Amino acid sequence: MHDRTQLAQRYAATRAATEALCKPLCTEDYVPQPMADVSPPRWHLGHTTWFFERFVLSEFAAGYKPFHADYGYLFNSYYNLVGERTQRSRRGVHTRPTVAQVHEYRHAIDALVLELLRGSSEAGLASVLELGLNHEQQHQELLLADIKNILWQPPMFPVYSAATPPRCEAPRGEWYAIDGGRVRVGHAQTGFAYDNEGPAHDVLLRPFRVCADMVTNAQWLAFMRDGGYRRPQLWLADGWDFVSGQGIIAPLYWVDESRTYSLHGVIELDPNAPVAHISYYEAEAFARWAGKRLPTEFEWEHAARVLGARQEHTTDRNHDFFNTLWQWSQSAYVPYPGFKPVQGPLGEYNGKFMVNQMVLRGSSVATPRGHSRVTYRNFWHPDKRWQFTGLRLAEDA
């Protein structure tokens, strides 16, 4: 019962944290969808609620009836096995339910979930609820990225948070030498992990070196001023088609070479801050320009373990593997040896996306506390830039 009480407390706190992220918004900010990758905040609030309704209440609460007949269609993301859904690119075309009605939906489902936790001893309930809480934390990070893109639309550049971001210290310019050999990767410990983080297995790594610092804005400016976005020899073919076809000449949200848009409004570009909101294509081109490369996801994981990179929020520059920016790796997102998705609709969570995407490691300033770990595998298509993404360089020893 103690565990269920603790789980109920975590549930209430996690759900409240999502709504707190939306508190600075005006009602009008909840609805727009400026591009297909961005989901409106109203949709995030509804979808995370539908997840608990569909996979907790519908499965574990006897005789449960859906809160609203249309909410499954409106708030299902990609679970084909549970029914039809609105297209991702059309999540912002609906004016109903209203923002107020979505909040009512959240609070009604929350009350039912907490009631279920108090009275149910169903096997499997706790594990599905744990997945739902981690799913909600994922959407908290997505919310901040999507809110930033919604508010960024020129020309007004509104402020989401009035807090002034701290200036970064100058990079150390150090490199860590990491021994190779046979190393264990993947999640094999107790505690929650997504299915794509396992099974744990051995890989063979050659000795390598990894930069102590992430690539900074000043370094990126040098790349730009050296014609980095104009030299096709630096780019993968798809990457060159991407940047040249879309006229990309700088990271997303740069207003000019001295200013960038942030959740704090337009701010002066900090030369020592890690460059953010870059695609895999840009990261790979920069690494080639610098005469280096991106680490593989297994090199990153092994280096983070060897260096004892801490997973909690910290201002210690010796441990910026986490809580700064997600870092592109050169690894394609594919299943680990022996990977098998779980049976049923929840098996669609990760496994079916294991193609045409690249792995990112670490966590970002937008990642909720306690949601990062050394085995976490984030993944995006190589052209995506609206997430909090950066890069760390590596090289052969």
C-alpha cells in the first residue's frame, strides 16, 4: 500500500507539473500548430490524459466508459491498434474541445486514476502507470519545445519566462581519452527504462577521445563565417539538399549573428553557450569541418559511465553530458540484439520507429528532473531542429 501511496503522490505531482508549464500562456497560445512537428499545448494536455484513460482506466477500472466519444480520435497520437486518429499535421485545426474543457477532462481523469490506485490491487497496474508518468515527462519536454516554436513566430517574439539565463563559462578545450575494448551497454539495472534501452549487451569499441565541452556558439559562428553553409563538400547529400533547399544559413531561432530567440525572449547570443537547435545534418557537417566526428551512441554511453557524468541537474561544467542539450550521435536508431516490443498497443511506443532516425544521448535543460539516465535513447529524424539539440565532438585515439 505504501508503494501505491507513493505512486499516487508522483502521479499528482507529475500531472500538476505539466499544467504549470502552461501557466504563462494565454488561451490563444494553446491552439496554433505552426508546423507539423509542433503539437498545440492543448493537444499535449489532452493526449497525456487520454493515455491514462485508455491504458489505465479502460484496462483496469471495471466497467469504465470513455469520458467523451470523440476524445480518442482527437488525442490518440500513433496507436493504430486502438482506433482512428486525427492526422498529426491537423492537431491545430480543431477549436473544440476548448482549453477549459480539456482541463476539465484532465481533472476528471485524474480523480478516477487516483481513486483506482486507492482501491485496486490489479497486477500490472503499477507498471503501466509508471510508463504513463514517464510518457507525461516526455511530453513536458516536448511542450517547452513546441511552446518556444509557437511563440517564436515573427515579429512579436513574446517572452515565456522573464528569468534571465546565466552566462556560460569559457570552454576548457580539453579532451578525454577513453579506452576501448569490450564494454557493456544498455539498461540492465533495476528501475524504469523504456523497452528500446535494452536488452543490455556487449559491444567492441576502439579507443577514442571525446571533447569535454559541447560545441559553442562562438565555434559555430566560425563555421558559418568560413562558409560552412555554402560548401557542399562538407555535407551529406541529403543534408545539402535540406539546407540549400530551405535556405538555412544558421541554427534555428538565430535572429542574426549576435541575437537569438529563447523562452526569455530575444537575448544576446552567448558565445560560450552550447549551440542549440541544430539538425543532425548540421552537426555532421560541423564535425567534418572541424576535422572530427560525432561519437557513436555506445561511445557516448561508455564515456559518460567512465567519466561519472552525473544525471542530476548541476552547474558543474565537468558534468554537462546531461541537462544541457540532447547530443546527436552518428548512430542510426535500430533495435538492440534481442529486442522485442511488448505485446499489444503499448508495443507501438518505440519499436515501430526504428528506421530513418538518428539517436541522441544525454538530456536537455527542458528534461524534467529524474527523467535522464545514461542508457536513455532519444531519436529524431536527421532534419529536426526545433528540439533542444546540440553536439559534442569525438575522434579516434
